[in-house]
Amino acid sequence: MKDESFRLSPELLLNAYAQGIFPMAEDATDSAVFWVDPKFRGLLPLDGFHLSRSLAKTIRRARFRISLDEDFEGVVNGCADRSETWINPPIREGYAALFAAGHAHSLELWEGAELVGGVYGVTLGRAFFGESMFSQRRDASKIALATMVVHLAQTGFTLFDTQFLTGHLASLGAIEIPRAQYHRMLEQALAHGQADILSRPLPDAHSVVHRITQTSKRE
């Protein structure tokens, strides 16, 4: 159901995420949003990332500089820069306000001064709700997700919600679970205090590969 009656304030967004729902739009020009609670939910297990040997080698090369919250707006712009997107002006404004409130975060990949990939999402309790990602270089989004998985695990998070399961995410270990099971997991993630994504620095390339190979099966 579309809603055009109010702005996406941080309070409204956090209340929605706590209930397991999130906003989307038909396209970038639509001024309305609709609320989604999928019948099946995508998750990226923090101990089940699929790290191929080739991706491990790519990560170890440390080709990109990786940062946290350095260019939130740039990551959102990168995610919206495609032929079809659900990121409309109300969603842009809402998540910018959520970022300012400390509940939205971005992870960026840089090649020199150029932003070439990243992921952004919402934090609440011990849950990270991945909103979108983009990649302008080969494997950039995979590196972003691998780094984020390790960082979330090391900063006390227990749930990485990807909203939907795509082929790309499935290749990295994401799974799909029924709505009722997701809501139970979400309730647990919200019941044990607020994890702090900024409580420690991002892991380096060696730490990312080491952590994933210690906690999941390699391809």
C-alpha cells in the first residue's frame, strides 16, 4: 500500500524496521512509498559467507581502500544510478536523516579518489538491514560484503538482513527463510542491546580472509 501522507523520519523508519518492514518506491520519480514485509526473507549468515579461492586472492591484494561512513550520500547515489531503482527522493531524504541520527551506515570502496563500490544499510539492536549495494569494478560488491560480514561479526551483530535473495547474494552464501522465522530472529537481535558498528576499525584484508575461512567452508 502506497503512502504519501508523511515523511520518512528516523523514528518512523526505526519503528518499521523493528516490526520487520521496510519502504520501497516504484521508481526514482515516484513520490510515494510502499511498505514491504516479504513472505520469504533474505539473510547473509555472518558465519556462512562463501569465499572462493579467487575472491580470497583478490581481497588479499587489497586493491581498494575501504572506509566506513566516509561518503554515505555517494554510496546511495551509486546504488540509485541504474536503469531501475526504488530509491526515490523521500527515501533519499529519510535515510540521510537516519545516517545523521547514527542508525544508517555505509561502507565504501575507493580506487584513488574515485568511489567504485559500496553498501549501505540500517543498524538497530544487533541487526544490520542491508539496503542496497553497487559496484563499478569487478568483485567490488563482493569485497564490500565480505568486509561488512566480518566487521558486523566483530562488533556484536548477529543478523544481516538482505531483504530479498538474489542470485548474486546466494552465490556468496545468502539464504532465504520464511517470514515467521525471520521475525523470531529479528526479535532476538533486538532484545540484547545496541551493537555499535563504529566500536572498532574495519578489518584489514588479511583479517577478512582469515575470519571467513575460520567460520565457513571455502568453495
